[in-house]
Amino acid sequence: SSDLIEYRMHGCTIAQGTDMIKAFEPYILNDTLRGDLVLGRAGSLKDYGQYKELMDKYGNYILTDSQKLKQMAILTPLLKYKKGDDAYNFSYVDNHGKTTSLADMKGKVVLVDVWATWCGPCKAQIPYLKELEEEMKGTDVQFVSISVDELKDKQKWLHFIDTAKLGGTQLFAGGWDQQSGLAKYYQIKGIPRFMVFDKRGKIVSVDAPRPSDPALKQLLEASLKQ
């Protein structure tokens, strides 16, 4: 297997893997080259757990746009999106200019609505979403709407938030195809898309019912009890 491949440097034999990266690290002074080494190792992995362990240690070397694209291409086939798996820690700017991430919401059950101002079915769910938010008021449920409107339409998005009197946390992803973004991570092909994450930042469902379906409220209530 690829794990048995050996590298030789300065007379030392090092098995391919995390130990190999640690051993080579002092000899590769450029962080971008270190990132390429990490990606080379990541490309041989068949298990998400191994991938996560590698990236937890060395993911800070993935710096360039091309590296991030390659990283996403390596990661996507490993993802199963199972209940209890780590959620993607998105981080976007809200309608007040503050950067907010999923990690900031630990301790809350998080309902994410991926939508856009140009999406008719998305806007059709807004009355139901508002009603659900009102019904869940006073609970540990955080409502988050993430717009995939293009950057050129940011003002349109801000105007829509005001005129439609949208509640919850309103975040702007800056386009459907933003590199390493939420839509790419979860392979979202159509919107609206609703997702639920538990208080620890773990996946409950990445394809949850829409607010117009009573099953969504039931899912949120069940998640609050866990």
C-alpha cells in the first residue's frame, strides 16, 4: 500500500505518512511547498478520520487558492455527512459587517438555511421560517441564513433583509462557487437547502425538511434534548 512507500533523506528511512511530514518539515522552509507535501499525503488517504488527523496537524500549510481547490477535491470523496460527523466550520460576514462562524454558535442547535434573493422557492419558505423562529423563541436554537448571492448583488441582499424584515443571523457567502465554501463542501446543487447541527457542532442532518414541513420543528426539538 501507499503507507509502505519509503522516503530517504540524509541517510534516514522514513515511512510515508504523518511521521514523514514531521520529519521533512525542518528541511522544507517554504510553507507552500510544505502544503504540497501535505496534499500529496492526503491524496493517498481513503478514510476521513485519517484525513482530519492530517489536516488538524498540518492544514495550516494549505495556503494558495490552487491548494485549497485541490484540498476540496481530495476531501469530497471522503465525506459521508453522517449524523455525528464534524460539521464544516463556515465563517462569513453578517449584514452588520461582523464575521461569524459555526464555532461561535457552540452550545446552540443551529438551523442553517442556504438561499439567495433570486431563488423563488427560497423566498416561498420565508413565512414558514419566520413562523418557526417565533415558535422556537426562548430555546437554544440559532437560526442562520446564508446567502449565496454573487458579490455584485450584496446591496440587493442587504435591501431584501430590511424590506422582508428577516430575523436570525444573516450571513453572506459571496457566491455559489466560493472556493472551499459551504456549498462546495456539502455539494449543494439546489436551494433552498436546510441543515441542522447540534450543540457540539456535529451534523444532525445536511438535508433537513423545509420549514413548511412540520418534521423540521420535530427535528429541532429532538436535537435540543440530546
